[in-house]
Amino acid sequence: MPYEPDVDVRDYVDAREIMRKTGLGPNGALIASIDMLLMNLEDLREEVWSYKANYVIIDTPGQMELFAFRHTGPMVLRGLIGDAKTTGIFLVDSTYAQQSSNLFSALLLAASTYVRLKMPLVVALTKIDLLEPDKLTKILEMLEDPEYLSAEIAHEKDARLIWDVDEVASILEKLAVFTVIPVSNVTGEGFDDLYAAIQRVVAGGEDYYTEEPSPAL
């Protein structure tokens, strides 16, 4: 990883070791790892909360199946979070989202994750430093206008007659509840907005805690 975590789940369960011992492939080992992690959940939770941090960031693996489509992923998260205020951040690669149907698919996955995790969700449009300004503008315009996005999907060169612009626009309007924040990890652009979006969820726009350690945790 490009950073050193304060708590590393691999100290409790190591997918590579599971692969070696069981002969499972990468996907099977990751699924088994999450299932096995439940047995160590209390110890993991105690270690996380022992830091008495004002904010805790839980960085989950990128495989959607682990946390969005299996029951053990949400169980692990609920066990770690408890009754603390929280929000999820769903990452959408902006280079992937340039194609309208990809953007639509990403929004559907975000909605599925929202339903499965049962927590507020902010969508971060990542890697915007890799896009030309006009391409980023188009993505944001598609996000703001469901009819525009649905029309773009219908006009893709490999689109089929199954696309109904009005029907797709109706679905997109229901997905408009998500706050989408464009960000760049390289330039730092958008992170103030992302922080503000998180604060609106957990604290109504105010800083949830001060920068000093909170004795309540």
C-alpha cells in the first residue's frame, strides 16, 4: 500500500497465506478472509478504537463482492463502526466514467452499495487530473442532467434498441440523491469539498470533533 496504516487487517487474516494453505485463487481467498475476519472482529475493533482518534478511515478492498454483495462485509463494518457517526465514500474512476453507459453503471453500483451498507454515501469522482477540462465538464453535466446522460447512452455507437431515454432518465433522477465530488489525489483538488460533504453528513456541516484527541473515544 502507498501508506502505512495504523491498524493492518493482515495482522489478523492474510489472504496470501490462505491461498497458500487452501489452494484457493485470489477471489476465493479474499472471500474466505472476510468470513474468517468475523472471528477476530472484537480484537480488531479494540485495536482501532484504542487510538482514540477523532476520525477513522476504513479502506476496504476494491472488490465490490466483498462488501456490497455478501452479508459478511457489512457485518464487519457494523462491528467496527458500532454506533459512531459514519459515511461511506464510493469511488468512481473519472477515466472510466467518460463513457456515458459506464457512468450510469457506476451510479447503479453506488446505489446498490448504499442499500447494502445502510449508511449515507458520498460519491468521489477520482483521478480528474487525468482528464482534459472539457471531458470533466461533460461528465459533470451528465451527472447534473439525467435526460442528457440518458440521451448520451442511447446515442453510443454500440447502443441497442432496448434503451428508452425516458425510462433511463427516470432511473437517473432517482439516483440524483448522491453528492458527487470531483477529486484528484495528485493535485489535491476537491478534497476540501469532499471533507465538507462528509461533515454535512456526520455533523450538519460543522467539524465533528476538534483536532485534539477526544476523551469520549
